[in-house]
Amino acid sequence: MNKTELIDHIAQQADISKAAAGRALDAVIGGVKGTLKKGGSVTLVGFGTFAVGKRTARTGRNPRTGAAIKIKAAMVPKFRPGKALKDALN
């Protein structure tokens, strides 16, 4: 499912226009991004938790040449599924 299909699904399930569903989805995504950017986490009970993790700097290898390269430290988004989501899949 891509973003357009998700907007169609939201519009159909919530009985709203596709434009309104698109704005709602963009607002949710923007809220999650903004919270993660500030270092917080977003918990949707029954679905899961979006959080920020720290990846330390490390040495890697260029797969083409085999030369060692330095990879910078980075903040990365992480998602932990909730129990209800896990149960729904199994």
C-alpha cells in the first residue's frame, strides 16, 4: 500500500473527501516527525511506538573498492509494534 492508496482507504473508512483524508494523513505524519525531531516518542496504544535511536560512528567498507570509510553518528527513527498489532498478524 502506498500513500495514495492509504488516503483512499482513510477517505472511504471515515466517510470524508480524499482531500481531507490527505490533509489528515499529512498532519499525522508531520506530528510524528516533529516529535521525533525534538527527541520525543509517539505512542499509539494498540499500534506501536515511534522513537529516536542513536547510531554511533563506525568504520565501514566501500563494497566496490574494499577501502575503509568513516560513517558518521546519526539519529535514526525506530518503530516498536504494540501487542495488538503483533496479535493481529499472528
